Amino acid sequence: LTPPFGAAPGWSSAHKLSGCAAIGGNYKFDKDGKVFASGAPLHGAIWRGEKVYDPRLDSTYPGGSGSCRLGEENTYVYSASPALHAGTYAYGRYQNGIRVFGLGLSREAIDWAAIVDWANDCDTVEWTIHGTIYEGGRGADVQQQRRQNLDDICAAGGGRWLQAGALLSFDWHRPRVPLAT
């Protein structure tokens, strides 16, 4: 983040905001005090949200097509699909090889086929997820919070997580075609 009017005080190329959303700005005041005489203008942003891994956009996943890759966050895509957020949260978020958020399950421990089916259903019925989740505490408390976070993410898509052997899978209220009317 290089400001347009010189370097920020106390900030150098050694300072990083890895994994953090940020807005940087600085203002150039004139000597007469006529520009921004009432103070700096307010500024802000409208954020789209967190990017997620989408196996449907990964050519290395069976049936996928694209450059999205699990574990390579620079290839992740924006989506409001609860299914994709559940899968990404189950896998976890990593900065410099260290898990900083999520469950931290391996690729093989997650039922990606169920996530793809669920994501397609979420797209069909326009189920979306928005909000904020937190992780905090220590030991068993943080594990319980992570399970609750996954419960909340799944609930946004009419689903729940379940353990199928050594695999984390998902069940959801799948839209069904009526047999009779």
C-alpha cells in the first residue's frame, strides 16, 4: 500500500497486512488551510465478503473447469454460497503455512462431491450467506466455537454437517420436484 503523497509515518516496505482487508489513504493539505478546512472527508467501502474455494471452478477436480485451487487463496472466488463457505471453513484459512481460521481438515477428509451438489442447489434456490463469525478462547472452547461456526454456516444453506466414517459430509434440505399436484 503505497500512499500517493509520500510515505506513511512509521510505515516501510517491511510492514505487511497479510490476510487482512485494508484501506490506505492520505490527504494533502494546502498551506492556506482552504482545502479540507473542516477536516478530512469521510471515506469507506462496501465489501463483497470472503472469497472461497469452488471445486466447480477447479480443473484438477473431477468435472471442474478453471483455475481455482484449494489452498491457494489468490485463486479463490467471491461467492455467497453457504455450501462453498462451509467447505472452505472446514478446510481452513492459512497465512504463511499456519492455520489462522477454520477447522483445518485435509482435502481428503472433506466430501467435496456433496459440497458441489449442495452449492448447485444453493445457486438454484438462491440461498446465500452473509454475516460475521468469530473464533476465540483456548483449547476445548475454540474447538466448540469452530463447531458452532460450521453449524451456523450450514444453517444458512438449509444444511447440517455430519461425520460419515472419516469424512466430513453434509446433508441439506434439497429442493424436490413434487410427484403430484
